[in-house]
Amino acid sequence: MLSLLAKGQAYSSIAKKLNVSYKTVVNTCSQLRRKLNATNLAELIHAAVRLFPAESQELPWSDRASSVRPKAAEKRNLTR
């Protein structure tokens, strides 16, 4: 389940892939948050990415992040 979270999957798609109910996924993630000392879903996903770094490399936005954000020099030119 953590590897699917690291891939960026939503609870509903995780439930379908694992052939369990949505509620089971929500409850399991809640238990994982407690065990990993994550206070919210964002921290749980962050922990999942740390534990499964290869899985998170498959994210569609991971290779485009640098090309989407303007560089500091480009930002300065935009403000002038």
C-alpha cells in the first residue's frame, strides 16, 4: 500500500488494485500514519517516497519539475 502511495495513487485506485474496500485502505493508511509518526496524509506520502524511492521516480511530474519552474534569472526578468 505504501508503494502505491509513493507512486501517487489515490485511495480509490489503491482499493481497486488491491481488491479491497476504500474503507480498508483509509483505515490501513491511518494505522500506517500512527506507526510512522506521520500527522497527516502528506507526511505519510513523504514517508512512503522515502521508503520506496524507485516507486516515486515513476511519477509523471518528477521529470518535468525543473522544466516547469522558472529559474531565478527568468523570475528576475519577469519582474522588470
